[in-house]
Amino acid sequence: MTAATVPDIATLRIGVLCGGDSPERPGSLASGRHAHSALTAAGLTAELIDVADASVSGLKGAIDVALLGLHGLGGEDGKIQGALDTAGIPYSGSGVLASAIGMHKPTFKKLVTQARIDTPRWAVVDPDISVSATMSIVRHSIGYPVFVKPSSGGGSLAAGIAWDEAQLRPMIEAAAEPGHYAEYLIEEYIAGIPCTVGLVQVDGRLVVLPVHDVESKNEFYDYESKHDPSQREEHCPSILPDQTTQTMAHTAQAVYHLLGAHGVLRIDYMASSAGRNSLLEVNTLPGLSEHGNLATMARAGGIPYPELIQHLVRTAFTKPGYLP
Ligand SMILES: Nc1ncnc2c1ncn2[C@@H]1O[C@H](COP(=O)(O)OP(=O)(O)OP(=O)(O)O)[C@@H](O)[C@H]1O
Ligand SMILES: [Mg+2]
């Protein structure tokens, strides 16, 4: 589809979907509020919709397009995308398939490993095998320290480092308990600097935004340092060597196409002191807060926040076609 077929968004009723019941609800409400303010301040017709209080089928006929400010399970994993497809409502960002793969870190890691892209070695915690057997797999195939996180999580929630077996054992036991997350992932720990690269479609063209790097004052880039600017030091454009940032930017584009992502994607890496750029994960619906990473990268790339949000709305009309 060419840019000429994108409707004038000034003629549309834009539903800004946010909230929901994901563990990432607070961040999503912030995404929704900021994006909604930017659209209305630009004179556009936009409604803020908390998906915890609204059914997608009920939005049919009430909005012309959905801007997704949802993050995590239920919002970023293909479910709402499928419901919107079924209701015939165009929506920003990736479709069902890329959303689902992007949300499930082990599946995504298999995909990039096949393409020979560096990602930390990993094992999935299988509740059907004993804790001792899992410890043995980790000892032989990964080594210590390791990083433990939900397979389908986000926002650094329920994640942490295990420096040795004594620390890992209770984490594996806790992973089997009922909670938000059905599955956990154990990864090779990469010491280094967390980096992220944003990609956004502008007038039908994929723009690679400047790399963002961050040094957390905590043990890793955890929930607290993501939400409290005094707990981190960040740079955008990144102060890492050009060769590092160029490699990340290049890999990011490859990942976008490999995943079949659409419109926007944020790709997270660890830049290790040993020169490794290891791909951690992707975010098909990155945070939309005005001072979040995506908006910061966009500004550094010459795209002011209100324009970024409008470009995202337009991505609803440039999807190449339906993929399951
Ligand atoms: N294998 C690893 N080695 C070292 N640190 C890691 C590793 N995996 C994750 N981390 C740390 O945890 C942070 C969050 O990891 P990751 O991006 O994989 O999770 P997330 O919760 O999905 O993040 P997001 O907020 O982007 O959704 C990283 O920035 C990094 O500081
Ligand atoms: Mg991340």
C-alpha cells in the first residue's frame, strides 16, 4: 500500500487504547494519556479508551482507527490485534503473528538464532522436570551468573540475576507457583550496557532512530530505574562506539523483517565490554510516554513527539496484508 492510500487522520475518530489488566497497566495508562493529549492538542479527534472497561466489538462503528498504547500480556501479544481484525477496525503497529512471537521471548530467540543473530544462551523452566534437572541443564549449557525473567513479561517485572546455584534454586521454585506468568526463561548473564533501537514507519518508509543507551544505578535496568530518572544515566544518541551502534541499527532492521513487524518496533540489546551486541528482546508496542525511550529516540532523530504519535496512527493503514 502506498502513502497515497492513507486517509487524512484529521477526518478520523481515533481510539487510543490503553490500560487493560496486564501487569504493565500503569505504563500503558501513561502511554495512552500522553498519546491522547498529543492528538487532541493537534486538533485531532481522539478518545482515550481503557480496554479493561470496553469490549473491542463494542468499538465497532464508534472509532475509525485504534492507536494501541497497550503493553504486555493481552495487549501486545496478538490477542487484541486479533479482536480488532475480527471487528474490522484498523490498528497501529504489528499484526497478530508478529505480536505473538515478539511477546514470547523463547520463540523470538529461536527465530533470531536461526538467522545467526547473537542472543544470550537460554533455557526455559519446564514445570514437568525437577528443579535439580533444571539446575543441571543450566550448569552445563549456560553457566553462572544467569538472568531469570518471565518468557512473556515486560518492564523488567519479575526479573532478576542469580549469581550461583543457591540463588537460582528458589527462583526456579517460585517460577512454578501460580501468578501472572505461566513460564520463565533462564538466560546467560551478559555484563554490559543496556541499549535500545527504535524503528518507526514514516510516510511508508522505515526510519531507524538513534540508539539509546542507559546505565542503571541498580544491579540491572530494573523496574525502579526504568521509572525513576535519578536511578539511571542515559544517552541518546548513544555514546558507545559508532561500530557498535551501527551494528545494532543494522541488526534491528533485519529483526523487523524477520519478525514481520509493522510500523514500529523497539529492539533491546546488551552491549558487552567484550564487544558483543547481544539481542535481548523486542517490543512490538513500545511505551508511548512523552519522555519514554521511543519518544526520546524519535526526538534525537528529528521527529517531535506529536508527529511520532501521528505517524503511529498512520501505520494502521499501511499494513501489507493479513497474516495469521
Ligand atoms: N541476559 C541478560 N543479561 C544481563 N542483563 C539482562 C539480561 N536480560 C535482561 N537483562 C536486564 O534486564 C533488563 C530488562 O530485560 P528485557 O529487555 O529482556 O526485559 P523486559 O522486561 O521485556 O523489558 P521491557 O521493559 O523492554 O519490556 C535489561 O535492560 C537488562 O538490564
Ligand atoms: Mg526490554
